Amino acid sequence: DGGITQSPKYLFRKEGQNVTLSCEQNLNHDAMYWYRQDPGQGLRLIYYSQIVNDFQKGDIAEGYSVSREKKESFPLTVTSAQKNPTAFYLCASTLSQGAYGYTFGSGTRLTVV
Amino acid sequence: AQKVTQAQTEISVVEKEDVTLDCVYETRDTTYYLFWYKQPPSGELVFLIRRNSFDEQNEISGRYSWNFQKSTSSFNFTITASQVVDSAVYFCALSEAGGTGFQKLVFGTGTRLLVSP
């Protein structure tokens, strides 16, 4: 079945460490996105990519980095520069043209210990 | 700037009650899209509906219905005869129809719906 796979589901990070969240899709979607969700808040856009080897900063990109070497994959690295990384991270994808609904992954919950 | 407001933080109802989730949006665009997503406890966001700004027809899908009113910039969501399985966080979202094809979704803060037996 087509969809988006995020791994791991839960991730614990020590302060000062970088961690990478995986996002893979087999929907043949062109565009991929990373959102962050905090309790009581909506989703905020971290980074997005419309095509391979190209990506753009979203509203809260500081402390994060991404790559898009393959159409299917859009990993997110949470660096030590991110001051408050504990959150729920959601990856999404969509066809590049037209306002189709996003397809979301099941999320990764990151906790700093 | 675009903005989506979901003023109801949490709603509690008893099974079989009808419930309406409010969504008010702000945008300067004349062409835009509105969405509703459901987030069950498992965490993933499930797409419920998309509506473009030129289509103000109300829509019904089973127990779900949506009321889009451009005059009041509202896109409200009603669940009829609620069930325990409807318990979730519901997000309203707005997307501009950018010329580049990039669709940034702006989300509201969500409404948590609790349906008790």
C-alpha cells in the first residue's frame, strides 16, 4: 500500500546530540514537508522540498537540517543548535501541482533527556 | 498573512450528540483551499475534506458535514450522532494557491473532541 513511513516512532536524545528522523514515501509525490507539533499548538512548517536536491526553509528552520537526495526520502536532522527539540514531528507529501490534501506519516515523538 | 483560528480548545459530548467544530480563517488571496484533518491518538493526520474558495456548497459525507461561508470566513465542521471513535484532535487548515505550485498549509491550533459513551 502507498503511504509515508516515519521512523522511529519514539526517539530519545541527549542534550548536545544530533539526531536524524527518517521519512520515506512510495506515493511518487514530488513535494515533501516536515512539520513540528507542540501541545496545544498547530503544526508549524520546518522545511519543505518540491524536487530532488532542492529544499526551502519553513517558518521554524533554525536548528534543523534536511536533505533530498532521492524523491522517496526526506530525512530531518535535529541538531544541537535546536534549543527546544522535544516535540512531535510529522512528515508529509503531496503532488506538486494543485491543492491536494497532504498525506501524513504517523509521526516521530522526540524527547530530550 | 494567513491565519486559522479554532477557538474551541476542547469539546466534550456524550455519544449520539451532534457537535460543531468552528474554524475561522484570514487570507488576502482570492483563490485558496480549506482543509479539515483528524488526528487520532495514534498521531497521524487523516485527511477529511478539501474545499476551494470558489465552491461554497456545503458538503455531507455520512455523519460529517461542512459549512463553508466566505462572507464570515468560516469553514465549520459538524459531526452528527457522534461516536466514541470520533474522539480525536481536529485541525482546520488553509492553503494558498501559489503560482510556484508550493502549497504551504497553515494550521489552526486544533480542537480536541472527547466523546464519552
